[in-house]
Amino acid sequence: MKKLIAMMLALVMALSLCVACGGEGGTAGGGKGGDAEGAVKLSVGLPTKATVLSYEENALTYWVEEQVGVDLSFIPYSGGTDIGTQISTTVAAQQELPDILFGIALGDEVYRGYGRDGYFLDLTPYFEDKEGASKVFWTRLEENFTEAEIDDILRKITDPDTGKIYGVPTMDTTMIDVMDYQMWINAEWLDKLGLDMPTDRDSLYKVLKAFKEKDPNGNGKADEIPLYGGQEAGLGADVVNWLVNMFLYFNDAKNFSIDEEGQVYAPFITDEYREALKFVNKLIDEGLMLDSVFNTKMSEMPMITTPASGTAIVGCFAGHLTIHADYNNPIMTQYKSLPLWSNALFNDHRCNVNNFITADCDNPDKAFELMMTLWTEEGSRRVRYGEYGVNWTDADEGAMSDLGLPASYKLVRDPLVEQNTCLWSGASCTLCVWAELEDAQIVRDLSPGEAAKQAMHAESYANYKAAADKYNPKAELICPTLVLTEEEKEETQAQRTACADYYKKTRTDFCTGDLDPNSDADWKKYVDTLWDLGLQDWLDVAQVAYDRY
């Protein structure tokens, strides 16, 4: 029954997709994955991608079949949130699932539920055999992450209720994603006003004051915005968190920190946090930063950072040059990366468990071998960048990337943005290091704007890492991702939600003046309210989760 379903669905896919022959050139190492006769047959369920013309006649398929010794068939799922419904319908009807689900984002609670109920295999024995099939997994983790980061990754992929691992993660690392804020300053304005680069919060205040009062853009208008960003604008634009971290280390994505005794505590009720709110309140009150930073949208920022008028109006801003500014606007030549003098928060690397071996798989060893093959450096490159020798190849000796890193490969033609027969469905089941081409030798000429942007990003990352190495707390004092059991989640849902919503809303109120951070009465009411909302319950469950790991 299972193979009949697979064949029928594969036929439907073949009829519905436009199959292109020979579209991506030859495959390194020969044609279709060796001799299919005698090879282990595996069915792969995956979300269809409009740009992939064929999965069966596909360079990645050929390579995997040859490397692993399998004969693959594909079962397509329509993309989007509907995939979860399709999987649940199959399970409810007691129909067989494909051997492998590849790149299927179900969410932690859903996939763990399938694992506990026996629909997805427990892969813990494979991962525990570190010299076996999972050796590449452990080797690549150790090569690319710190011990603390590896602990964090393992927490994310392990079910806290059962201690089991039900899937293989997909990971990518990018400079864009890990830098919580990226700061830029108008160096031309500094030179015009005879100012030095700020080196602490006091000198920053003086520079912002001069940007507001001394008409640095020379247009005779009081239109300068000394400091700008967007707390909710994403990807490096969180200017508020940058300011807060001049006073204390606080990653509000994690909510908590760890003290020297290993106790979880709430930074958002400390005296240092209150001093940070006073500083932000002062900047907004004196017009040195707009209160719109609390609700600025990503799409709104380029019009302010790089106005079409050709006259710069922003002195210092937080954001990524690709999405929060127009890097081809000549205004950008005025800006430089601002060296940081305080904590530099790194976001977690993206880690999603979206690849599963189902209980219907008759050859789980081969299925796991396939996944680990895609976790190799070459496998990860093929999944993301396409066919070796066609889309990418070895870097030239001594070549550097656009960001100034030693190039580890040469990108000839990126298939992700065009129709192809060399990818499946994105970067699933890989560890893709520097996933935004940070260490790629790119074979094309860059525009002046692109070249300048890449150089600025390289300097920004160097400044950010230098600050993190110098100022950030040691790793054991940084709160990891705390994974709660289902019971812990249920028992504290109300308290956790109420406290988080309240402290984040109240931060805005303190900064914009709806509440006064200088008022002892306002501050006491804020702290007391958090305790009343159940902060102690939240801390208690966080401590249990921290101690568990």
C-alpha cells in the first residue's frame, strides 16, 4: 500500500510539474546515482518549490543516490502552512507516511507529539553513536560552534519531556542574523563639526546633541534626526536594545540572565535596567531620538536613512544596509560602522528541526545516512548552492570574499533565484555556514554601492565581535534557550505571558514619558505589579529548566 501511494503521488507530481531536461549541465561524477538495481528504495516527502522543475531528474538527487546507494522517489506537498494539515490528515486516516519528511516545518510541539506517539522515529541512538553515522554531525558542530552554542543547539532539538531527539535539524549561520544591532554613524557630520567618534554613552550624548543643534547637513533646517532605528524592525535595527546594553547585558529574547551562583534572575527589575530607561527617556525627551523607534516598520526605515532628496538627515542609526537603507544611494558614502564600547548581543543561530524519519520507513539506517550526507560540507553546499562544477566550485587560491573573509568556495551561478533542476526545497537538513555568501568568491562585478556595502558590513562585524569579546559576560552567565516541558508550559502560561507583555509595554512607557523612570513611586509600582502577575512563578520554572541542563 505504501509503495502504491508513493508511486501514485510521484506520478501526480510528474504530470503537474514541467520537467526540464539538461537545464543545469552535467553532474560531477556521472549520471543518475549509480545502478538503481539493488539500491535501497526511499520515498521523500517535501514541500514543492515552484522554481524546481524536476525532483527525479535532478542533480542533487543523482548525487545523493550515488553517495548513499539509494533509489529515491518523491512525494510532493503543497507549500505553506497547509503542509501540517496534509500530514495530520494522512496520520488520522492511518495511511502510510513517506520514509523521510524533508524540510517540513511543523513546529516543536507538533513534531514532538508525533515523536511521542510513535509516528516519527526516535533518532537518539543514532546521535549517541558519535563515531557512527552521526560523526559528521558532531564534527561539524565542534568545528563551527562554541561549547555553549552546542549546548544550546542540543537543548533545542531534544524533547524536554522524553529526552529524545525526533528529527535532524537544519541550521544556517549568517552575520545578518546573529548581530542584534548594527550601528552606523555619519562620519562626514563628525568631521564637519570637529567631533571625535563616540567611545562611551557620555560622548555619544554630546555627539547626538551637536547633530541636533549645529545643522550638520548644512541645509539651514532643523531636520536632523540624531539617532534612529526600529525596535521591531528586525535584523540589526534594535537601537533601544543597543542603548540598554550600555548599562547591563540584557537579551530580551531570552528574558533572563544567570548570576555567579547559577541562579536565574530578571534583568528588567534591576537598578542598572532602570538607569538605562532613564538614559533612553532623556534622549527622547530632548529630541535626540524619535519615540517612533518603538513602532517603526522595516519598510519605513530606508526613506529616513537614505532619503531621495539626497540630503542626509540621520546622524546615527541601527539597521542592516540591505533592508533598512538604500546602499546605492550616494548618502551612504557618509556613513561608517560605529565601534561599540559595550555589550554586543549575538542572537542564536537558526536551528529548526524539520527533517524526520517516519515509523513507516523500512530502512531507517539508510535514511539517517542520507540526512548525514546532506550535513557534510559538500552536501550542505549542494543543497543550498546547487551542482558542483556548474553552480559552484573550488575557490581560487588566496581568493577573498566580498566581506573580506578567506573564500571557501566560488559561486558561479546561484540557482536559488532561478528555475533549476539541482535543488530540492531550500537549505533543509544541512549545516550551511555563512549562508548569506559571506565567505563566497562571487564571479561577477559589483556595483560601487554593493562593494561599499560589503566593506561596511565586514567592518561592522569586526567591530561587533571585538566588542563582544571585550565586554560581554562569560558564557556561563548568559542565559541559554530554556526549553520547558509541556507540564511546565501549561502551569505557567498565564504568568509568563502576563509578565512578558507587561515589562515590554512598560519599557516603552518609561522611555516615552508615559511613566517616569526617575519616579521611585512609578518604579515601585512597576516592580510590584510584576510580582503580582506571577514573576516568581516564571523565575521558578526558568530555574528548573536551567538546572535540568
